[in-house]
Amino acid sequence: MKKVAAADIVIFGGGIAGLWLLNRLRASGLSVILFESGALGGGQTHKSQGIIHGGMKYALQGMLTKDAQAVADMPTIWNQCLQGHGEIDLSGVPVLSEQQYLWSPHKFTSKLTGFLAGAALTSRVKALPKDKYPTVFQHSHFKGDVFSLDEIVIDVPSLIRELVKANQDAIFKIEPLCDEELKFDDQGKLVSATVYMSGKSVEVQAQQFIFTAGAGNEIVIRKLKHPDIAMQRRPLHMVLVKAPFDYSLYAHCLGFGPRPRITITTHHTQEGSTIWYLGGQIAEDGVGRDSQTQIKAAREELNSLFPWLNFSDAEFVAFMVDRAEPLQKSGLKPESSFTKIVGNMTIAWPTKLALAPKLAEEIIQQLHAAQLPPQFFDTRELRSWPMPPLARPIWEDMFCKNVA
């Protein structure tokens, strides 16, 4: 006999997008089931640096780009949540830094200094006196400038735990979804999806199906063959540095292009080691390099930017991040989040951690427009199914592989 489960909404994908949306939809009174085939917060989410961008890193050439405008309101929304009075209560999530910094190894040009000090940006960008610089820049060898940006940095593993905490009864682990298990009617409506786990199967029905599975969205895209939905993979070659010192740094380095020369965030392993996480232009330029060459480039870059620090005893690890995103012309980075409705399905990507609230709000507004009433919720056939594990932080995976 066929086993069936049902909800108003079924979400496939337990990264930041799916989990944020799950919280918002359940708070609105709709019944929701979320399925994840890997670890919660795995994939792209657990490789995030945790920066809640306010857009200023996209304005490094003296003008506000569409990228900058798309994320301009995100710090305010996240701060409200972190203070416990936003759309989701994230008051239990640690803030690693109240601001991300922007620094130049040399003095800023007068044009850029004027732009950053402009009246429209004074609440988001502040020039700092030397005694307010991060400790690592208070060395006599540093001759550049430092600004503080309205960009907080949060602990992503704690964020995922908070988003999961109140929803454990609605989150289930499944084996990777197969496109042949998606059942459509003659009008192209998704009638059901059959999910599998440890030899069991359940046919899941819903009013609406939402796909926020990152690279996993390719399953439904391939099935739909819709002309307006396609996916690209935009790889990055990130670097982790187990530092022999305890300087915490959260900063973008000004380069010569439209992206930061390097972006650094600081994290700590369970055993107390200090980890510098390196992204930015070095991660983009490093896509064509093997791991050893990328590590060599990162070491040389850090030696150039911080000649007063000794990286000879630092441990380096390089790894690829496969950014799954909506297809863009020439494979460029998307400027904002993406949603597309096809029948009773939504295919979505937040494109960056900071945009998860924006993506959820867009989907909720679309559902409101469809006048979706709460109807049913039946998870009896899923009660024995496990919840997916929480993803380990990437720095624990790379440096503490033997720690349970």
C-alpha cells in the first residue's frame, strides 16, 4: 500500500534559504515539510564566511552598483532578528564582529575617500582613527587607511542551529531526489514527489513545492525544461589559514578592481585554534590553480599585506566552493536573489547568505498573491524518518577531521 504524507508547502533544500523560509512560513500558519539529502546548512551555506553584506564591498570603485543596492537593507533586517525583535528570533546567534572593515595597504585616493565620506554613506562607512584600528593594523609598519563598514559577521553554524531548533518535527532526511520521482499532471502541475530513505518510500503531496536546494535545483530544472530557468556553477577557490597568532580580523582589502583584493574573516576551532578564512578576488582568481599553487599565492599575498606577521608556521588548506546560481550572461555573479514560479512550483536561489530574508519575503508575497489557504498537514508516515545532521563548520572539517 502506498504511503502518503502531505503539507501546504514542501521545501527541498536545508541550507540558509530553505531554513529561513521554513521559519517564516510556519510562523504564518501554513504547514510545511522540509527535506534535505545531506547535512543541514551543508553545501554552500557552511562554507560561507558569515558576512551580512551591506553592499559597500561592491562600491569600491567610487559608485554604488546594483549588487550594492540589492543588499543595502540586509544589515538592518538581520540586526533586528539578532536583537530578538525581527521576523525570526536569532538572539541566540553569536555575532563574531559588529562590523566588517575595509582597509588599504596604502593611503586611499582622494576620490574614493570623498565617496566613502559622502553624506549618503556616513551611517554605513566610517573612517577610523588609528587607535580604533583592528589590533593587527596598529603595527608601525602599517601605512594604510581603515574604514568600518555597516556589515556584521555572524557565526553560521550557530545560525543554522537556531533556524532548526523549533522545526525539528518538520525536517526530514531523504536520499537524493530523482527527477523520475516527480509526478506531474497534464497541465504541468506537480502532483507529488516520492522520497526515499533507508529502503522506505513516501509519496509527498502539497499545494506548493519550493526548491531551494542550490545545485540540487538542477533536478527539477532538467525535468521542467523551462526557457527562463537555467543554472550555472561559479566556482571559488577558498583558503583557510591556521594562524600561529591570535589576531581576529574581519576585513576587505581594497584592490584595483571592483571586488576586494582579499576578504578575511576569523573563526576558531573546537580546540581553540585561530583560523583566517580567505575569500575575495584571490578566491576568484584561484579557480584555475591547483590547491598547492593557490596556497602559494595566498601565502605570498598575506606576506605582502602583513609583512610584520610571520606566516612560516601557519597551516594552509585550499578547497573549491561550487556556487550554484541562476544562469547569468557570461557566467557573471548574480546581482540579487532569484525566484521563478512555474505552476505550483518555485525555483529559488538566495545567491548569498545575506539575501536569505529577501528571498523568503519574495516567496511569501508570491504565495499571498496566490491566496493559498492553510489546508492540511499529515506527517504520520514520516515520523520514523531521521532528521539530517547539522553540517560541521568547514574549518573543523579541514583541520579537526578526527574530532567527532
